Amino acid sequence: MQPDHIKALLEDVRTGALTVETAQTRLARVMRAAPFEDVGFARIDHHRTLRQGFPEVVFGQGKTPTQIARIAETIVGAGHRLLVTRTDAEAYAAVRNRVPEAVFHDSARIISHVSPDAGELTGQGTILIVSAGTSDQPIADEAAVTAGVMGNRVERVYDVGVAGLHRLLAQRARLEEAQVVIVVAGMDGALASVVGGLVSVPVIAVPTSIGYGASFGGIAALLSMLNSCATGVTVVNIDNGFGAAASASRFNHTSVQAATP
């Protein structure tokens, strides 16, 4: 049972369409169900959605295609949304044998599956993904696809790095309309500070490993973002587009929960 199903159940009780006893029986059935499923090499957490609002996400790197496919089948079979990060076409071929409707997002390196009856977007507003250069696009795509699968409206503004600041300023209206902004940048990582100084909403910065030698695989951008003089800039790990999107989704959904009487 998903959180929206529980909400609908309680609404039915409130309106009298369902008795308290019937609702109690259904909820008890959910709580008695196994909180995780042991498939030998992995224990899939089926109660993750109830605790955190989104199912367990599969980190594909280091897992075999067969393992990924088995985990994916279990997650989808339980009625959950599927999100496999840091994966490849070989793993996707294995997943499709078990989950034919799964989708592979090549640039983002993500396999996803969202049931047609999953419902409408549940986020409050728009999550805007802003990237500095074309080389940062794979990480920006990881963030964009993740946020979309998590039920958010997503927009992208790519290749607006500080070397040509007019490109970013031309998107000022979109920046101001966003509920959360994710900034993806390598090299000097300066874009996060610039965006952070322009908007009043949460800004989540993603340093990328893009750059020449002195960028130290993204450490230079990471340190620059951590030392940002712009107020309210949060920083995730190097190349962690997924982590940024997961946090942005929580911000975007918290707004919905706060607005609910």
C-alpha cells in the first residue's frame, strides 16, 4: 500500500464511505505484510515508501545484470516505482526480460518504471535543473530523471555556466518560478554561488568531476560550493545527481504536506 492509498483510505473513513473497522482491518493487513523480501543476495525493503515516501532505489554499480533484474522484478511486482541508478545497457536488457515496460535513460544511466496508474505529479512546484556546461549533462540528466520518477515536475536549463553569464540571466524568470533549484557544475563550481544569490528557494549544488588536473576530480568544485557566500546553498557529493534530486523531491513534497490541513 502506497502513502496515497492510506490517505484515500482515511478520507473514505472521514466521509463515511468506509467504516473504521474495515479501515483498521486493511491497515493491519499492510502492517502484517513482510517489511522486506529476501531474494538471497539482497533484502528488498518494501516499507521504504511508507517511511520515506519513495521505494528503495537500486544502486546499479557493482551489481550484475542478473542481480539488478531480479531486484527490479521484485520491486515492480510489489507495486512500487522502479529507479536503478548508475547502470548500463547490458543490465537494462536483463531487466526488460522481467519488466518489459522498463525504460532506459542512456545519458542519465538510469533504468526506471512507473506504473500507468501511479497517478499525477505529487510535488508542489517545479524542480529546475541548471547545469554549467555540456560536459556536466550526464549528471544533470541523472538528477532530472530521478526527480521526474519521484513525482515532480522537472525543467532543465543547460549550458549556462559563468563564462557566459548572460545565458543564465536570460533564464531569470524560470529561476524565480522554481520551487527548488539543482545546480550542476564542475571546474570552479562558481555557478552554484551565482544562482544562490539570485533566488529565494532552496539551491542544491552538485559538484562534478569535470575539469583539468587542478580540479582534482571535482574536489575543487566541491570546496568552492561548500565555501559559497550565497545563503542557503546545500552541497551533495561529487557527481551525485541522484542525491540532489532525492533531497529536492523531499523539499518539493514537504511543501504539499505543510499545506494540507
